[in-house]
Amino acid sequence: MTRPVPVPASPDLAVTGIEYAPAPESTDIVHLRDRYDLWIDGRWVAPADGGRMTTVNPATEEPLAEFAVAGAADVDAAVAAARAAFHDRWAPLAPSERAKYLYRIARILQERSREFAVLETLDGGKPIKESRDVDLPLAAAHLFHHAGWADKLEYAFPGRRPRPLGVVGQVIPWNFPLLMAAWKLAPALATGNTVVLKPAETTPLTALLLAEVFEEAGLPPGVVNIVTGAGETGAALVAHPGVDKVAFTGSTDVGKQIQRTLAGTGRRLTLELGGKAANIVFEDAAIDQAVEGIVNGIYFNQGHVCCAGSRLLVQESVAELVVAKLLRRIQTLRVGDPLDKNTDVGAINSRPQLEKIHELVAAGVAEGATMHQSACPLPERGLFFPPTVFTDVAQSHRVAREEIFGPVLSVLTFRTAEEAVTKANNTSYGLSAGIWTEKGSRILWMADRMKAGVVWANTFNRFDPVSPFGGYKESGFGREGGLHGLEPYLHLEGAW
Amino acid sequence: MVTDRLEVRKTYKLFIGGAFPRSESGRTYPVESADGRFLAHACLASRKDARDAVAAARKAQEGWVGRTAYNRAQILYRVAEMLEGRAAQFREELAVGGSPDPAAEVAAAVDRWVWYAGWADKFGQVLGTHNPVAGPFFTFSVPEPSGVAAVVCPDDAPLLALVSRVAPAIVAGNTVVVVASERWPLVSMTLAEVLATSDLPGGVVNLLTGRRAELAVPLAAHREVDVLDLTGVDDPAVRTEAERAAADHVTRVRRAEGPAAAWFDPSSQSPYAIADFCEIKTVWHPMGL
Amino acid sequence: MSSSTSGVVARLAEQLDPIRITPVDAVALEERAAALAGRSVKRQTKAALLDLAIRCMDLTTLEGADTPGKVRAMCAKAMRPDPSDPTAPPVAAVCVYPELVATAVEALGDSGVGIASVAGAFPAGLSSLDVRVRDIAWAVEQGATEIDIVLNRSAFLSGEFGRAFDEIVASKAACGTAHLKVILETGELGGYDAVRRASMLAMAAGADFVKTSTGKVGVNATLPTALCMAEAIRDFEDQTGRIVGLKVAGGIRTAKQSWQYLVVVYETLGARWLTPDLFRLGASSLLNDVLMQRRKLATGAYQRLDDFTID
């Protein structure tokens, strides 16, 4: 009989657990320039007054590149280029040809997606897992989907003759820099408009890299123009009389300013603003998946998500259970190097944003809510914040009312569905809502009553180019995505 | 001895919450015919009247949207029936007001009510979508009423223009506060009598007469107003001020597209006019075992 | 915090009657499983995980054509999986039909490798309870240290949960000191809700392990199913304080699959479950792939299957 060979004891994993490798995505694929100019009329143009800013990697706070700050003269030039392109090149083009440009752009974006994903993560701090698996695929899909609309618009609006508006000014935020660029550009271009795009000052790089894609696609000059800079550049763009329509994604405060700026001008406007979404968990929910949904709802992209499920409303009968499971779960979240494939929560986008999170969290503690934080280790440098949960939160606390835009969840309880509806809608926002219950009729009853543009039932933070996205109340107006997202970029003429 | 019988004149009041109150301000303004004859004193509604009207509209909204679409269709059709029955009175009032073709305007207004009544259970099928997303989810988008709409009407085609903006708003389940034509308010108050005697619940349509310049801005600034239709505001300064006020709480501002004189054109009626008073809500649900 | 959290959950659970079974959302469950599958494991940990996979393995042969010769060969492999590498640990157990238990007992001697046997009219389990209980008792008498039985799906799927439960209780009694693993045959249950319910039922009835599959039907172990069962095990501990093991079986052929399962177990149940006492991989062809990866990790070169003994 064979005798077993004595073996040395292998490491006792029952004690140590599984360690994940630092699995950093290589940054070799990205070729950063030292400085970026403005992209106007198909050319790189230095800013007229020479203004420059620096964008940093929030995970290290090291500078990545310099970029131009567009002044009024540069915005003027960009709008003029867009106007000329609209008249001379883009509007006269057969819609089927517009479609083909967009298909090309979508394809090139797919081909270069890893490069874009790494750059997005470097510039913005989001985990590579998300930029690679969410932002990039969705951005390409958005362009691909809208490409197909370009020559089918008359079927989207029966009985009307859709006609482009002209020059569109688009101002986008830093939380999904490339994805928001795609959300804005795709419908605008598919409907025959030309664009001046203003990326956020902390995340300009992927939009600028997009200019290379447009060049590779042979997009006619001036159809898209990219002007970088901060708030003043954005203000100059939205106030420009040569802009026929403004599309803005960002904070409610800035959205209101833009709406005021455009008051009385007759120029069109769509706004996609802040949120304070209720994620409502009923006692009959699939609790373990609901916990995953809660985690995804608030910790996805460090909570830098306008539709984040930042208010957990949990039925009192299961509140202790859900919170216990949630607190156990957040211990397993991995916060750290955004380029690491195992990272679940990356870097906070900027120092001011980190300070705002600290301020609101301090307010939560001061107002008497109980704070729970993941004990996960944080990197020694860079801008990070641990996944945080507040319990014992009252509807009147700041952490229950104000958009924190960080990885901070406030937990409130409810007794009945009616109470859940009342609490969920008790906010000036109305972007999204989550409902977790296994009872179909309750889902529909709840969904009907939510004052929110997107209702996720038994899921959260889902996005798709065919699915309209946008808010009620002070979360903005207009929709992005799908058939409904085309209308803001068109005159729908009758037969007059 | 034969004497001409003295006509009993009508006191024109406001229409709020299904009742006909006078303006709380006690103010009126004289309304004259096209040839300068005194016709009546219309109420000069105040911002407090506007507030009361918004409160009435808000109170009625949940019940109105809670009706079935079929029921709303029948109620709107009933309004058209009642309107037709009073066609002669409307023609007369429009003629006094100098309408170029009163008969055509009344006919068009009745037909427009009928047209929009029929949309109640259809606009959702035209404006809603199923969204074939790239994943195991069933996703659909439906139009929902914005809530309380404030509609400021123009002076041209005072009956038809009002009907053209109010009917699409209420057919979707909104309740409305209407600022009637400032120059020709009387016909809108006669319409209120039609609405009051149809099956339309009180508060679904609330009618104010008075100064656009005085009422548009407080309505725009009112946080309970969800959508603002400034089609009738022709003064650029008032329009700008109203739109600025709306911006304070991101209120949607709408306006009928197309030339002002186009109310008679059939293409001025459209499901997209209903869309002006709707929000799109998208619902996701996973599909799995 | 986990101890106090478990305490809260356990106290809560006591108030629930009798055991709370939460529903399962398939799409979210599958997505979570896919996310865990994407974890990238540290190199040193990978080596440890490969060894752990071997130590947690139930090396299995369940063919009608199994002979004493076949089983003896498998036992040799079980004790010394890689003859050229003495550091390769032995597997946890071999898994055979009852009739071959005696052969395995003799072949394994005092190696410490356990002997699991599929008793109780495996794989359908639809003989009389009496026959099944005697089958179990006989396998134990022959020397089986672990008994793998199937849940009575006929009873479970027709709603006779009490009968399915009682049969497990009876089987457990017949096991004596042998460990009882209850195979749910998840591929036949029709959905994750049923998997979760069956897991709770089997654990409440006394199972020491819940096991995914027999390997005899079209759909065997999957990562989401394992996750679903792990969540049930976690809930069961929260509610009763009793700790139950998980065995995944059927269709697991690659080293990568094996550490994906280990990651699911680790992230759901914690490090405590990373031991053969609480986690098993039932497989026949998996072992050689693990050995190949093990040697590849040691040498840096990709390996050839022919260099590893077939049994």
C-alpha cells in the first residue's frame, strides 16, 4: 500500500484569508501630452489670452497635464466654427452620412477603449473596473445607438418634421467625463446639430482625447469643438448668443444660474442636475441582493453620482437585519488605487469635493446621527474617503437632505408603503429612486408614485443608451437617451 | 304700455376650485367691446388669487390623475358637448370682442376639445416606450403629468388658444391655473360655466382674469407650479422676469411652437402639446428566475 | 464589528418563526458572482489557494463501471496527487459508491484522506426511505466517513417540504458520526429561490454540508448557485449559530474555477470557511489542472497535461 508522503502544511488560509494582488492596469497605453490646447474647427488652438490650468491625478495628487483655459474670445471662435460647420457641412449632409460618422466614432472608441479607460481613471480617480466595464462600453454604445437614429428621425416623431436647432453648447461634469461627453454629443450630432463642448476642469483629458477620435473618424472640422476651462468658460459658453441650445449636467445651483441666464432668450435648455434618491427596501425584498444594490447605489463611483441611492429607506421590521448585513458588507469593500482591478472604491475626484464630504459628514455627526465607517485601509496619499453609513438619521438632518456626492449613505426607516412614498418624495430633487420588494403589484404601485425620472426596481444605477434618463423637480428637465433624448435637440415643426 | 325689457347682466368672477369667487382684492377692470362699448367689469385677479388657484389645482391633482384615462376622456368629451350646446353664446361673445370669424373659432374650439379628449388613453402609447436595453431587464418609459400647470393665454383667438393649451394639459392628468386673455376675458369665464356644469372635478381648471404682467411672475415663482406655459406672455421684460423666477426652482417653461396666428391650423394640435405638460418616467426591473 | 453584528442578527432571528428565508434576485446574484469571479488574486495567495483547492477536494468517481482497480488508482492519486512534487498536499477525501467504500478504506489506510460515499439510492434518491437509510448505514459500516445523499426533489418540488425534511433527519441519524452532505441538485430546482429554500431546509434538518449537484444532470455547480448557497449558510449561522459547510460539485474542471469558488466563499462567509472542514470541491478532472497551474506557478512555464498522471 502506498504511504502518503508527508507534506509541509500549506499556509493556513483559514487564518489569513485571501489576499488580492495589486493588479494595476498598465498606464503605458496612455500617451499624455504635457499641455493641451483647445480643439476648435478641427485644429488645436492655443487660448487667446494664454490661460492654463493643471489637471491632477486625485489618487496621487500629482499633476498629469496642463490644459488651456478658454476665454470669451476662444468661446466666440468655437461657436463661430460650429455655426459655419452647421451651415456648410453638417446640416447639408445626408442623414445617412451623419449616421456613418457616428458609427465610425463609436467603433474607434471601442478599439481604443482600454486607453480611454486608463486615462479616465488617471484623471478622475474612478476604479479601472468601472471605467473599463461601465463608462467606456456605455459611451461607445451611446454613440452607436444614436448613429442609427440620424436617418430615422421622422419615425421618432410621427406627424412632425424634425429639424436641428443649430449650435449646441454643452457643459459636462467630472463624475463621468467621457460618458457624459458621449451622452451629450451623440444625440446632438445624430439630430444634425453642431457642438461646442466644455468638459469639467478636473477631468478634461478624455474629452480632449476624443478629439483624436474625431480626427481619425474624419469628422468635418467645426462639427465638434472642445473648449476647456473652469466655471467662467462654461458661463461664457451658455451665455453666448450664437448658441441655440444649452445642455448642462452638473449641480442644481449652477443649473439654476444657467436657466436664469437663458431666461427670455428663447434659447432651448435641458438640465440634468443633482439628486438625493431614496432607495426603498421592503421587508419581503431579496435582502442579500438588496444589500448589493444599496452598496452599488451609493459606493459606485465613490458616490459621485447624481442618481446615487444616498437615502436608504428601510422598512422598520427588517431595518436591523439590513443594516447589520450592510455594515458587514462594507467591510469587504476595497478602497484604494483606482488603477487596481480589485479596487471597488477609488479616489475622491478633487480636494474641494473631499472637503465638502468631510464637512457634511461632520454635520451628520454633529446633528446626532450615528456614523459607521468601513475599517478598510486607505492609501497613505491621495484623496480617499472610506465607505460611510449613517444610522439614526432624521429626515431633517443635512445628511438626509443635501446631496453629498460622496460614499456616504443615510439610513432612515419607514413603517408602511405610504410612509415610504411620502419620505421618498420629501425632497426638492427627483432624479431617481430604488424599490426593493418581491411583490409585483407593490413595485408598480410604488413606481407610479415616485416623483423621480428613473425608478429602479430590484436593481440600481442601471444605464443604457436606449433608456431615457433625467429628473423631476429640481433634478432638471429633459431626457437623455432613447427616443425621448432626441427631442431636446430638435424643432418639431408642424405643417405650418 | 310696452317697454323694452331691461337685460340682466352677468357679473364675471373668477373660477377657483370649482367655485366662482370674486377677487380677494376686490379689484375689477372694465372690459369693452371691439367698438368701445362697456361690456362688464372683469375681476382683476391678485397674486393672492393666483395663490388660491394654485392651491386648488394642487389639491385636485392627485384625484384627477388617479382617474382612469377612459374616464378623463369621457369628461373631456362631455366638456365638448356642453361647449357645443352653448355655441351661440360663445359666437356672440366672440363677435362682440371683434373676432374675425366667431363661428369658425367656436367650431374649432369644440373640435379641439374632442380631439384632445380622444388622446386621454392614447398619448401614453405614442409618447411612451419600451426600451430594449442591453441586459436582463425589462425597461419602459411612460409620460406622467408634470402636476400643476400655469398657463398664460394670448389675446388672439381668446377661446381657441385657451382650449389649445388647457386641453392637452388636463388630458394628461395635470390640473391648471389659467390666466385668460387679458383683453377678452369674458369668453373664458363663460367657458368656466361650461366646465363647472360638465363633470370636470373642481380645481382641475382654475381661471383667472387680470393682468398678465401682474400674474405671470408670481405664478412662475410659486414652488407648487410644476410647469409654466408662457405662450401668452408677449412682453419680453415680463417673459424674462417670469422665466428667471421659474429658474429659482427649475420649473419647466413651455411655449406653443409656431406662429401666433396658427391656432386654426390643424397642425397646432399635437400629442407633443401634451408632452409639453408631461415628465417621462423610466422604470427598470430585472428579468430572472 | 462582525461578532456584534452576528449577535444582532442572531437575536433578531430568534424572534422570527421559524427560520427566515429571504427571496433571491437572479440578475443581481449573477452579477455579484461575476464581479467576484473578476477578482485578481495575489501570486503567493494563488499558490496557497491551489494547495487549498487540493486539500478541499473530494476526488470523485461515480461511474457504473467503477471497479476496485479504478478506485485503488484514484486513491493513490488522492494521497499523493503529484508524485514528482512531495509538497503537493493530499486531497480531502475520495468519493465513491457504497460498494467501493471497502476498497477505498483499504487503499487509503491511515493516510488521513476521508472516504465519502454517495448513499441513499444516489443519484435520484427515489427508493423507499427504508432502503435509503439502510444504504447509508451500510456505507458507514463499510468505513465511509462522509455520506453524500440527495435531497428528495420529488417531495421538495411537489411542496412536501416536511417529508423532504424528515428524510434528511432520518438520514442524519443513520450516519452516526459520519458527516452528512445533502445534495440539492440545484440544476433541477428551477431557480435560486428554490436553491435558497432547499439550503435552509437541509441545514435545518441537520446537514453538515449542503452540496450543489450530483454531477449527473445537465446543470451542475455554478458560481451564482454557490453564492446563493453561501448566503443561505451565512443566514443560517446568523439565525441559529450553527455553522454548515458548502460543497460545490459537477463541472468544475479548471484551477481558475476553483479559486473563483474560494473567493466567493471567502467574500461571503469569511476566512473561517477556507478549510476542508467547511468547504469541498467535488471533482474528477479538476485535480490535474490544479497541479498543472501549481507547477506553472513554481516554474513559470505552461505545462503539458501528459506530464501528470491520469489517476
